[in-house]
Amino acid sequence: MNRNVWRQALLVAIAAGALGACVGGGDGDEVDTSGGPLPMQVVSPLPLPGPNAVACSNVAQDFSRIAPDADVTQYWEARPAENGQPRYITDILADPGNTLSFTVNVPNNDTLYGSFAGRPVPVVMIVCYPTSAANAHADYLLPTGKVVPHMQTGADPPTFANATTRYPVIAFSHGLAGSPLSDDYIPALSNFASYGYIVVAPFHGDPRISNLRIDDIEDVVRLLPRLRDFVALQSIRPLAMTAALDLLLAHPQWRDHIDTTQIGGFGASMGGETMLLLAGAGLTTSLGFSWNSVGVDSRIKAAVGYVPYFGQVFLPAFGRDQHGLDGISLPFLAIAGTADTTAPLVETRQGIDRLTGPRELVVLEGVKHGFDVPSTNDIYTWTLTFFDAEIRRLPAARQQLRTMASVAGGGDDRVIVPYNGAP
């Protein structure tokens, strides 16, 4: 069989699998799977930022080290140079000894980690937190025009809003090939911290592992020779998130300020997938839809996924018909776009329906893949209310989620799978 005939046969086979998945999966109807009525209450948006000033850990960089053919985001996001050589934020750190970082020692399992099995992967992270209004550290201006608020310098310890308080934690996982400092991520870290959370965010550096995307069937064909490394990319992300939490909880400057019973997660796009993998979900590891569990971090009590990646119809993230999510009880809120073709709503709905714990699915009408600026207040109001309900376990927040249909103003947001958590 020549190459073109083989390729056409493969496309037909994958398309047939996609059709079967569509027939066997959720249909995306705006009806609660329990048959109950949808909530009706429209709530006022939460103000942004929240009541606390925000500070962040040291990520000082020497921007003079940036290559003439590059910009700073290539280092944050680990995009390779034209000659294929990898770049990473470690190349431009000005004070690496006082920047939070760690090494992921990848297990020797080539099913999950491909050619990275048994190899070390260095990871840098940033932590943002509620600080005192008297914090004298200056904002750190980035070349993109964004700032790292009240960034620590040298070995200075964090300055908390209340030195005796133990704060809840959000493990933050950015989208594929992004970084905590890129796009809308650094404002997100700051907004969550302004509401009293310590937010820990690794620079995943995805292109170091695989520089591929899966947005359509053609991408799958290109992926075939390198599927193992794309699986490794997804599998290493939760390892990095767990290692980031390990570092924070053991660090003498941070450990005594953390409430270890109140740790949650937030993931954008593939970061949403990362949160579910941390809960023990099975990741698709072959075009035959076989799946394997990466592991479990039971410290994470609940998570929110914004445009969370549940895979494509022709290659679901969690096995055939998302069965890798069977029995996963992590409380999970998904905020999805109805026009998203990278993280299709039909796959998100099917995955949400498989979860056995408290879950909720909110849609943003007409929103594609990426942060929707008109929906800013909607996104944060849903997310922070869910955090308060399932991480802080506040009864008032749980009650609000049970009756909440949408957020006033902003974009067109609405519930299609209502919250089913305990009163």
C-alpha cells in the first residue's frame, strides 16, 4: 500500500471511530442528566481584584540574554530556536538561586513517558499570594507590559497579609505551550490570590517534550510517528504539579502559611486535563483508545477547568467514550465555550457525565478556545464560588451554586449540568 493510500485509509478509520464516539457519547443537550430542572438565579459578578493586595515569588530575569531572533515568551513557553535547540526560562533567570524550581524525575515507564522515561526534567515555578497593603516590594515589569505584582527580591521571604493565617492553595496549570507569565495567566494568578489563595504555577515548558497539537484529524496523522512523546507531554504535567506542591509544602518560607486541608486546582485547556489526571483519570495512550492512569494526588480536593481539554471526538483524552474518567470523584467545574473546536463541548459533556463526585458544566455562548475577555467576570465569579464551595467548604457558596444559573452582565454564560454537591 503506498503512502497516500495508507493515509486515506487511516483518515477513514479515524473518522469512523469519531462517528462511533458521537453516536455513543453525550449529545451536548442543555438538559440535566438527572432530569431535574435547571437553576434560575442570576447573580452579581464578584469585583476584580478581590480585597487583598498580591505579591509573588522571585522570577527575576536578565532580558539582555534573549537571542536577537527571539522574544521573552519563547523562553517562558520553551519554544525552540530556529535550529531546533530548546529554550526555557532557566536560560534567562537573573537570580536562579532564589527562584523556586525543582526537577521532575520521570518514572521509567515508556507507555506513559515515551523517550522521556527515566529522564530528569527541570521545572521553574512562581507563587502568588495575598500580601500586606504595606508590602514595599515594587511590581516587576515584564517586556510584554504585564507585571509580577510586589515581586520578592533576593532571598526575601514572602510577606503575607496575615502572618498567622494558614491560607488555602490553588495548584494552577496553564494551557498547552503557555506559561504562568503569558497572555492572561499572570492576571489570573493575581486575581485568585487577591481572594485569599496561595497560587502555585509551574512553567510546564511543553515544547521541550512535544511541539505538537491535536486540533483536527490531519493533526492525528502528523502525530502518529511521535504519539509517545505527545502522551509523555500530558503525563509529565501532573508529575510537575505534584512536585510543585511538594516543594511548597516543605519550603521553610511557605509551609507554615498553608492549610493543607484546603488545596484545589485550576487548569486552562490542557491544564484542565492535568487536574483530572491528578485525580487518577486514565489518559489515552494509543490510537486504539487504551488508557493508563498517571497517578493520584489526593491533596487536591476540587478543581476548575476553563475550556478544559477532554480531547477530540477522534481521539478522546480519557480513553474510548471517556471511560478513563469512570469512578473519578474529584469535585470538578468545567467552563466551556460552545464554539470551541479545540476542546469540543460534546467531549467535555461526555466526560463531565462520567464523573461520580460533585460536578458542574457551565457554557459560554459563542466562545472559542482561549480566554474570552467579555466573560472575564463570569469566569472568575463561577470559579471563585466553586472554590469557596468545594475547597473552603462554605455552606453559603454551596447553596449559591445549587441555585445559580448565570452571572449578570459580561458574556452569555449558563449552566447546562447543574451543581450536585452536598447542601
